[in-house]
Amino acid sequence: MKYLYLFSFLLLLFYSCTDHTRKGKKEDNLFYDKAFEFRQKEMPDSAFLYFNKAKDLFLQQKDSLSAGKCLVNMGIISAGKEDYFGAQELSLNAMSYFDQKKEDQYFYIHSNYNNLGIVTSKLLNYTDALKFYDAAIEFCKDSLAMRLYLNNKATIYLKIADYKAALKIYNQILKGASKNKKQYAMALTNITFARWQQNPNYNPLPDYLKALRIREQEKDLLGLNSSYFHLSDFYTKKRTDSALFYAHKFYQVATNLNSTDNRLGALRRLIQLSSPKLTQQYFVTYQKLDDSLQNVRNAAKNQFALIRYETEKHKADFLNAQAENIQKQNNIQRKNFVVGILALFLLAGYWWYRKRKKGLQQEKEIEVKNTEIKYVKKIHDRVANKVYQLMSEVDNTPKVNRDILLDRLEILYNISRDISYDSKELNTGKNYDQELSKMLKSYSCETIEIFIIGNEEELWEGVSPEAKTEVFYIIQELMTNMKKHSQAETVVLKFNRNEGMMHISYSDNGVGMNDVIKKNGLTNTENRINSIQGTITFENTQEKELEIQLSFPFS
């Protein structure tokens, strides 16, 4: 896995140098140039520091692409130092600075996705690692990098024991690497290892040795390191002397490469295979090397964290100083603003006083007008309709009782005398349904039949007195208009309630209602139904038939 970082680093270094030279120094960011120098000199700690400084400067210059490049490099450096969580954070942050629709940014995008795949797999999250490798492959246009990413993906399948998927990818790599001997040897070694893991009876030795010979011819130390490891692993349970021979080779090449991880791996194999005396020597060497490596890596992790902390601290201090200056300027602006507001308030207060004075005068005029409308409405509902109701009763009663008639007239006299007060002559309490039915039946005669359906005491439970009052006078108005104009012989009123709504249906078989009657006679009715948030609709269903629907909420 160590070589994956190295290869990714070298690939990114080559492309970045080419891109950096081609673009020149139009960004004018010396930190970026310095970071490249340290990276080429294999001084990752210093490179990380200057990439971090370059990133902040690029952000100030609003060059998001270059800032993203810095984060990609920082993520790869952190991964190489085994700061996997830090690398993951940096690489995820880098993605927001690239435009996936621009092909000239694909190299940095797939390099970043590959690094995310590497560190995520090191954190044992293989599912997400596969997704990152797939994303790297999607944006990759370079065959060399493509085979690297496919190899990384196949390695994940080996770790989760999906040998079929791994072999499929390794076969694909093997076909594409036929012209490159080093890559061919690598692919051959990997596919041989996968077949052996899939089938323990498979003999990997011929292909292992074939890959070894190619690497010896090419003087490929990295490849030889891999071959010696796999051959030692193969012989461990078969021929201890051969396993020990290749373990020594493995350790020797790892030492020449100055690869601490591989030296530790070779020492573990030597400890496993050697005699007790040599085992003790190897163990002491292993322990010293491992302690040294852990100290170096921990120091690197802490150093990277400290670099990020110091950078953020300086940035915070700068922002705090900037904020203090802004605060001072804001205080001055606030004082000027307060003075301006006071002046505006004075002007607004004078304007409001003038407008309020005018508004009060208009309110008085409107109040007078509303009072006039109120009394006209009362006269119409409580006097005119009752007079017509009394006339209808006299007309429809063969023998009129003189005393009762006088009493009724006296009541009308008292109502008209006390019209300026809120009259309480309508009963909206317990027997409201009976009073409503009584009023309706007063309009019946020999030529007019009145049918009432559903007007029961329970129907009106929960209905407010105001709504009952308005409904009573609305229906009274409809009945009066029916008597005057409709020439109806049958009138049907249906009452029902459903889900918080009261529904009243009126129908007669009269001549219907023309626009003149609607405009002149029922305007007051529509005003009343609107006052209780209800609706009323009129419909001449046939040439001689009228239907009216009333609805209003009661809860």
C-alpha cells in the first residue's frame, strides 16, 4: 500500500510540474512555488506547510482551482504519513473547489478520489473506498493512472474475499499492460495471488517466478520487493528454507529502498521462520524499528495538525483585528444612523399626526354611515318583514282575532320605537328551532305548501347566537321574496350539518328569480351570510324552479 502513495505522489508531481510550468506564475503565489521545491526534494513536512500557506493565499486571490490543487497535495502527503483522518478531511474539502464539468480539471479530481479510496480503505471502510475508486476511474483519461486505480479497486476485493471480482479486474489490467513489462509483472503477480487465494490447490509458483524474472531483467526494485514477499509467503508452509531465503531477499531489497514498512514486514517473516537465536535478534531489531517508525509518524501527524492549527489561529487573529476595525466603523455609522433616524421620526411624527387627524375625521363619517345602514337593516328585518309576515297571516286566516292582531301591532310599534337599541325579541336559545319553524309556517296558505326537513333542536347545538340570528333573518327574507314574487306553490327547506358546516337548502317551484330581484331584494341577505363567513348560491334549475344553497361554519 505504501507504493500506492508513492505512485500517486509521483504521478501528481509530474502533472503538476507540467501544469505549473505551462501556466507560469500568473497567480503570483511564491508559497506555491516553494511547496513544489520541497515536494521534489522529498521533504513532505515542509511541502505540506507551504501548500497550506499557498492555499490561503489562493483563496484571498479568489483562485479556487489552485486552492483545490493545494488541498489535493496536502491530502496525499497526509496519507503518506498515515494521518488517514486528516487526509480524508483534506481530500473531501478539496472536492468543493473543482468543477466536474471541466475536463481540464479531471486529473486533480481523479487523483483526489484515488487518495480518498486509499485512506478510506486504511480506515477499513471498504464499501466507500470502492465508491471513491469508481469515481476516480470515471474521471480518469490516462491509461497508466487507470490501471493503478483498477489495481487499487481489485485490492479491496481481495480484502473482502471477493476473488471473482478481483480476478476480473486483474485480467483487464493484464491485457492493458502487455507493452509495459513492469506493469505486466505487477498484474501477473496480483492475478496469481488472487487465483491462489480463491483456490488453495492452485500452483502460483510458475507465474510468481515468471514475474520475478521480468523484474530482475528490468531491475525493478519495487517489483522485486513484491515478488520476494509473495514467494516467501507461498513457501512458508511448504519449504521453510525457501521461504527463509526469499524473506532474506525481501529484507535486503526493503533496506535498499529505505522502506520501513517493508522492512518490518520482512522482519516479521524472518521472526516466524528463523531459529530461536536469530528470532530473538530479529525481534529486537523489529521492536526498535517499529518504535522509531511510530514516533516519526506520530510526530508527523502532530506536526500536520499543528500546522493547520497555527494557520487557523493566525487567520482567526487577523479576522478578529479586522472585525474590531469594522466594529469601530460601524459604531460611527450607528451614531450617524441614529441622528438620521431621529430626524426621520420627527418628520414621520408630523406626517402621522396630519394623517391621523384626517383619518379620525373619515372614521367619524364612516361610523355615521354605518349607523345609518345598521338602522335601515333593522327596519327592513324587524319591521318590514314582520309587517309582511303579519299581512300574510291575516290574509291566510279566515277569522282574525282582533285582540291578537292588536297585540301583534303593538309589538311592531314597540320594535319600531326602540329600533335604536339592540332588540332581544328573537329567541336564539333552546327553542330556536321551534321559533324558526313557526316563522316558516306563517308563510303557508291554501295555495302555498311549506315543507321543513331536518330542523331539530339537536341541529343547532354549538351554533352561536349571532349565526342563528343572521340565519333567521336570511330565511325570513327568502320567504318574503317568495311570497311577493315567485308565485310558488311548494317550498322545501332542508337542514343538515356535516364536519363543522351547516347546510341549508331552499327550493320552490315558482317563476324563479331575475337579476332585478337579486340586486334589489337580496343584497342584504348576501351581506348577512358574509358576516358569518358563509356562502349563498342561487340557481334557476328549470324554467319554473329556484334552488338556493346556504352554508356556514358553526364550530
